[in-house]
Amino acid sequence: MSLDELMEDPSKKWEQKPVKNIKAIKSLGLQEDDWSKNIVVAHKRLIVLHQFDVNLQINLNSMELMQLKQSGIKRKLFTAHYNMGDEYIFILGGQNSCNLKIENKCQKFNVNSLKWEQLPPMNQARAAAGSFMSKDKSSLFAFGGSHDSVERLPLTSNGTWQMLKVEFPRGIAFKGGLTMLPMWHYCKQLENITEDKVLIFGGGLKEVYSYDFHSNVVSEVHEAEEDSSRPKSPDSPSGGESSR
């Protein structure tokens, strides 16, 4: 079964396929509990970025496996940002796998040439930060992680990271493992969330938040209140909304 078939029909079952050249990779001594990031990129390839800088590519059609060039940095808990169809995977911060130091170093990996390129370091060292790219792909944002702050990197020029003055809710820590969901990637808006906002959840957060990067405000997302002008269902004894 091809990857396209699985994506078009989620009801189809996954099947196991043997990866070729796996013995050569096993000889490197990688462990199952080692920290890594797996990223599916265009042209049906899986990029695996390993905490000890053993980077791999698997062709999802032929299941051929090859070792990629090293980045020069051994780290875990780094942020890997990629938009399907783009040329680069952006790697931000992380924790050094050797001395456990939190890093501010950034790189990008070209998925076509399979080469690493250096980016300016962030102002704040971060591990397990959230990230997203602006709608016009002119800026990359690093959000939270080891530090409750936000910074932006202009991608259309040789600029450096800029710290943003963001208003955070009091008493809420935006730590590692955040999922950031830009609403402009989706056709339908969610209730009272407009398409120019980014949803934030996970990473220990109990609630869902949104970030408006125009006003630089992070706020909790509340359920939309019921429209009192809507006719009430006659089937509901309390006059409330009927079950569906």
C-alpha cells in the first residue's frame, strides 16, 4: 500500500515494511529510547534527526535508508519546524546531549540538497519550544519552551532574532512540548478563533490558548457562548439545545 493511498483513505490499515540497509544503521549503536524527530517531507521521504547527530533518510516508496550529513551539534528536545512542500527544516535550540546545556543555536536543513546551513542564534536559549511560520512565510517564530517569551526571525533578509513584547496570562507557564496550530492553514474557522491567530495547546497546558501576533497577546480560548437569538428546540424540556 502506498503512502498516497493511506493519506486518501485513513480507514485502510498500516502495514509493516522492512527497511533496507538497516544493519548498517544498527551498527551505529542507536537505542530505541534515544530522542529523535521524524519528519515526512515532500517526494515521499522520511527525515530522522537523532539526538546524537545521526541523521537518516528513508524513501517511503523503496524503503531505502541512507545516512545524512551531520549538523555538528548533538542535542535533544530541539524544535524542528517544517511546512510540507518547503525547502527547509528549521532546527531551533534544544538541550546538548553531552553537557545538558540548553542551546540557542539554530540551523536549517535543505531537504533537496541534503545540506546544513547555519542560522543566527536566538536571544534566549530554549528547549522544546513551540514554533510557527507567518502566513506569508516571511518570519519564523520561537515560542516559550525553557523561557516564557517569543522571538521572531525575518527570513526574507539576513536579519537576526528579535525579542517580542508579548502579553502572557499570569501564572501560566508555556513550557516544553507545545503544539502550535496556525489557523490560516485551515479553510474553516473554529468558533471564535479567527484565521490570523495561532492555537496553543499541550506541553502541560490544561487549557487551549491563542496567540495573536498582530497585537502580541496570548489569551485563553473560551467556548463560544450560545446565541440567544437562535430558536430553541421544542424537543428539549429545558428549552436548551437538543442533543445531536
